[in-house]
Amino acid sequence: MGTLTEQQQKVNTLLKKAPLIISGPCSAETEEQVMQTAIRLAATGKVDIMRAGIWKPRTRPGSFEGIGTKGLPWMQQAKKETGLPIAIEVATGKQVEDALHFDVDVLWIGARTTVNPFSVQEIADALRGVKVPVLIKNPLNPDLELWVGGMERIAKAGIEDLGLIHRGFSSYGNTDFRNAPMWHLAIEMKRRFPGIPMINDPSHICGRRDILQEVAQQAIDLDFDGLIVESHIDPDNAWSDAKQQITPEVLKEMLEAIRWRKDDVANTDFQSHLEKFRQQINQLDDELLQVLATRMKVAQKIGEYKKENDITILQTNRWNEILERAIAKGNKMGLTDDFVTKYMDAVHMESIHHQNKVMNS
């Protein structure tokens, strides 16, 4: 497989930096646009890697699907002029070959590709014997196993430098974001793979520039390892995703406004106080579980009574009553409607499970 080149060693070291900042246009459009974006990004002093879309998988035909391979020499020249490593998205084995031919430093697999194991495997096969970092975006749909599977396929091809990109998930009824963050899924991936960098993509989560900083700050507060933000020299006239892009200068302002937090503090006094709070949390969690176990015993008794009287498990009116009561009480206690609903839904499904076992025993 050969040894790493000096440039590869530089990029691999860079990927271990936190926070890692990747930025550039959604799409490479013209040679001038790519070069000017690279120059202005380098001038911010904040950006570690320049990104640009060369091939753009779009939802519907007729949309701009990227400039194609002819944009790769533009990226190569931008790297030469500014010293910024370059990153692009790949979706096929041929695209991998083309990207490596033009010295692309970092590849990423997009959400529309991660969702298809056959496509990921094709990319993995093209990467065998290659030393290049690969970042894997979460799949479009909220399926953690697809995300894990994508990472495993690339790892089995021999790629050692892996990273994850959290760009949010398609969600029916979602109105606040272009793609719902579903932070708990990204957090679960961080828990399962603590040694793998997790980068947040606020551009695709937000779909609009006015809330980019808010989402980016939340990611940093959750100990993400970096950000990938779309920037363009003339966002309003961008050929794709105009509403979510910002200029390099606005990007610099946003990054300077973010409060970068530490993941831990060595101070013993801080650790001592924190441990007291954590013990309180542990105690409360134990009490919650005990209360829930008691609740399920009552649910089992209800199941027995329903069985004796040939009554269905689900009583819709009663469930609506429980949920409305819980939301009202939760509001008074400072709990959000969304949290109370999800919590009560989980409790309800566990109650149904217990009653179902009784009814069918």
C-alpha cells in the first residue's frame, strides 16, 4: 500500500484537530468562483479544508447536478494557490478514481449514498489499497444501522482515517429545519464510536442561513469535533442551495461568535462538584426506574382485568386523556411538549407490551 506522502501526513494530522473547520461552496460552478472562494476562505484564517460539490445528486431531474469532472482541476489549482487541502463528495467508484487522480485530500460520502449499501460497497471497492481520509454522512432516513454499516464497509476496505458527518435526517412533518437534527442519533454514534471524529453540518440541517450559528453552537456544546459549513462568494446567486450559504467573511464572524467549550476540566474542585451532581442524577434515575417498574406492574393488573372481560388493550380515549394530562403537568414543570410526548409514548408502548404478554399468555 506504500507509505504516506508528506501531504497525506499533513491532512491526517489536520483531521485530528478540534475544532476542524471545513467550508466552501455547495457546488463548484466556475473556475473563477472556486479560486475566489478558496482565496477568501484562506484569508479568514479559520478554515482548515476547502470543500466543493463536483457531482450533485439531486432529488428531481432538471436540477443542477454539478459541473462534473472538469471542476476537479479548479479544485487542484485552488489547493496549490492557497495551501488549503480539498474535499469533495463521491457517489460512485469512477468518481473516487477521478477525485484521487486530481489529488483530492479528503472524500465524503453523501446522505443519498449512505442510504444504499450497494453504492457504499462500490465506493469501498474503489478505495482498496488507497490511503485517503473518508467522512461518512448520516443516511437521509433516521436509521442508525445504515450509518454504522456505511462506516464498517469503508473500514473493511482498509481506510484507517474515518470521520462522521451529522447533517440531519429527512422527517415527515418537520418544519423548523430542512433536515431534523435528531441529536440523539448523532450522540448515540459518538457513544458507540468515541474515537471517530463527529463533524456537524449546520448548512444541511438548517436549510437557511439565519439559524446556522444557533445550530453550530449546539453542536459545539455537544462536544462535536468540528463543522462543515457551505460558503459562497455570492450566496444569493449560487447555482444550488442558495438560502443556506454564507460568504467567507460572514463565516469568519460566525466562527468568532461561537463559544468554544472544553470537553473536560482537570481542576479537582470542579470535578468534585460535578461528581456530586452526577451522583444526584444517578439517584434520580434509579428512582425513576423503580417508579416505572411499579407502573408496569399496575399495567399488568389492568391487562389481567381486560383479559377477564374481553376488552381490547388500546383504549384511545383513555390514552388521549393521559397524554393531555401529562403535557399540561409538564408545562407547569418546565418540560417541553415534545419531550413529554416522546417520553409518554415510550411508556405507553412498554405498557402495551406488558399487557399484551398477559392477554396472550
